[in-house]
Amino acid sequence: MNYAKHLLAYLTLTIAVNGHAASLSLVPMDFMPSYIINGPNEIIITEPNPTLTFGLFADFSDETTLGGGYSIRWDTNAFELVSFTASGEGDASFTRDPTAQDGLLFDGAIGSFGGLPSDFLIGTVVFQMTTAAGGNYVISPLASTGTSGPWVSFDLPTQFIDVDYNAMRVRIIPIPGAIWFMVSGLMAVATFRRR
């Protein structure tokens, strides 16, 4: 009976120690008047067809990593890929830019034989909005869909790291020019009334 308690305590401690938190997230890089940041994973677009720039950030603050693979998926009904620019982090022989395909950047890799920093920018991705119609859309980092492989720990023994992939929700709320014109007129009237 005493043996079972020790085994349970060991398993609980092992799970707690090995339950590492790691994540890949898209973060808005340019703050334009055409959109509003609505929490960590959502932006609201209010003007038609803006260019959106996101940084793909990795957070491995609980686990040092050698590297791994990544992909990014988006809705082609709302976004067109303009560019992806790698940050230059990692060893050149261990890093590969993703390949662009319809609605998917896939099989990108980043790594360093000396270990990557705990928080780092993988790259910057730029999209052109292609719709002005209202709706909810998602741009999401994913696990590698190709040969790049999973994220691997730096510490021995080397093990795969569980990674959370945090999608960015993009909500489009078109606001017609007439409403903007009416609001600015009401503000002007209110200003003159005060005088």
C-alpha cells in the first residue's frame, strides 16, 4: 500500500515537471486605424482591404528547444499572402523557410544546435485582405505538415515538446463611409454648441 502512494506521488511529480508550456502565436505587428486589437487573439477590421502584418512568435520559456517545424493556414476567401520573412534566428543549416501553397505556408523549420532563446520571433507574415464583406476568419499557426518534424527539447534526454498553436481570429465589421461622415458631423455640431 505504501509503495502505491510513492508511485502515485512520483507519477504526479513527473507529469507536473514534464508538462511543459510552449506556444506559437501570431501577434499583430502594425497598428493601423483600420483595425482594433480585441484581446490577445482577435482583431476587428473596420476598413476595407487593409494589409495585415503578423509576427509568428515562439514561447519556450518553460523548455529550451533545439527547434522544430511550423506551418500557417489562412482563409483564402479573406486573405492573400503577400510575404513571409524569416527572422534570421537559428542556424542556417537547421532553418528552412516555409513553402507557400493555396491557403497554407507549410514545412518551415527553425533550430539551433546551441538551443534557441526562450522567446523569439520566427518570422513576419504579411496578408492583404481581399474581402470587405463582414465575417469571422482565422489565421492559424500549425504543427509542421511536412518533413520539418516536431519541436524537440534541448535538454537530455531529448524529447518532443507539446506546443499550443494560438490562432488569430479576424472579425470584419464594415462601416460604411456615410456613418463615418455622420459621426464626424455630429462631433462638429457638438463642438460648436459648446462655444
